[in-house]
Amino acid sequence: QAPELCPLLAFQLSRARGRIIGGKEVEAHSRPYMAYLKIQVSNKTDTTTYSCGGFLIRPDAVLSAAHLNITVILGAHNINFQERSQQRVRVVRWVIHPKYCPAGYKNDIVLLKLKKKAKINKNVQLISLPRHNERVTEGTECEVAGWGWTSRTGHPSDVMMEVEQEVQSEEPCQLLFDNYQACLTPLTPLMTQGDSGGPLVCNKKAHGIVSHGLESRLFPKVFTRVSYFEPWIRQQLRRFALQELPASPSSQ
């Protein structure tokens, strides 16, 4: 039987599927840290498959937003083809932040333990994380990549797309959101919801995790600030290394 969290996450995904609107296709395999996550939610009659993004921070660990029942696909560009570069790895454990709250997407972060280590090569690589509380200066241009929808009425993209984002001033952002969230403004055509769980890359580091946003251009897009959670991430990675992991979720 699926955990109680499954219906809640299924509702979130079906209501706010990741979309990159008006973005451009990236050069194939130019974002080798990207992970495509297949999420299966089962009931008595059928199984529904959703998808979101994530990113490889250690050969056996992927960082994303809070979702589950996942197969991780690394080294992908076109996810409708079984490219020779792809590596498919099962997730054996995930650790959702203990203070995760769907209302407002608070502490929207999960760490996934892979069943086996990824084979690092030119198409599958790690991405660096920022130091604890390291900030990105206002006006910095960052990138978000993923396989989200390319129009409001369209379908998810088969190939990886990207949009550019610009970091906003801290002050107005903190009036609306908490200090573990970061606000950005689209520089290229509208990105709506981004690819949930994918990285916001600034200066070659994963400074954010795509969390949520509003349809209007008047409101910023919101990302989970990775540097705020860096101590928690390191703590969970140490536990991954020390423990014999069961095939079940955890929240610690």
C-alpha cells in the first residue's frame, strides 16, 4: 500500500505540473547533472505516472523537491528515447525535510538515495552545492533546465529545455516568503512552475530547487534556497554512507 503522502503529492503534481514556457532547447547533454524523475502513483485500478526534475550531487544521491515512488534517469536529453547515454537507477530511500509543509511549499526539499552509484562520465556528472547561507547577488543571471511544458496548453517537452532567470532584491522577496526561499524574475519568455525539483544554477552551483510560482508576471518565481539547507543535506549524506538503507521513505 502506498504511503499516506502519495495522494497529497499526486494532487500537487496534477494541479501544478512543471512547465517551462517559451524556453529554448539546450545543447544535448550540456547539463550532465540533470536527473529526470519518473513518479508512479498506484491505486486499486491503475497506475498514473508523473515526472519532475532533480540533480545529481553525489554518485548515489539526487536532490529534488518532495515527491516519491521514483525511478531516476540520468544522462538524458530526449526522454522519449532510450539513449545510449542514459542510466536508469531505482530510488531505495528518500528523506523528506521534517518540516516540509505543502501549504506554501515550505521546506520543499527531498534527498533521494540511489540503489547503485551513477557511472560518472561526460553525460552524467555532479553539480556543486553552495556553502551554508551563501547568497547570490541581486541581478545575477541564472538558468533553469528541465522537461516541463513549453506552453500553457501544450504538452511536456521530450527534450531538455532551459530558461534564464535573474535574482531579485532580497527585501521584497522576504516580505512575501521565508528566508529559505529565493525569488527570481524571468529574463526569457515566461517560465511557469519550472520543472519542479530541478536546479536553479548560478555561477555553476545549484543555488535553488524549483518550487513554485504564480501565473502572473507581476509575481516572482520561488525556489528553495539550497544554501539554507546545506547542513541538513550534509547530515543526510553522512547517514546514507553509514546506514544499511531499507527500501522505504523516511523523514528525519
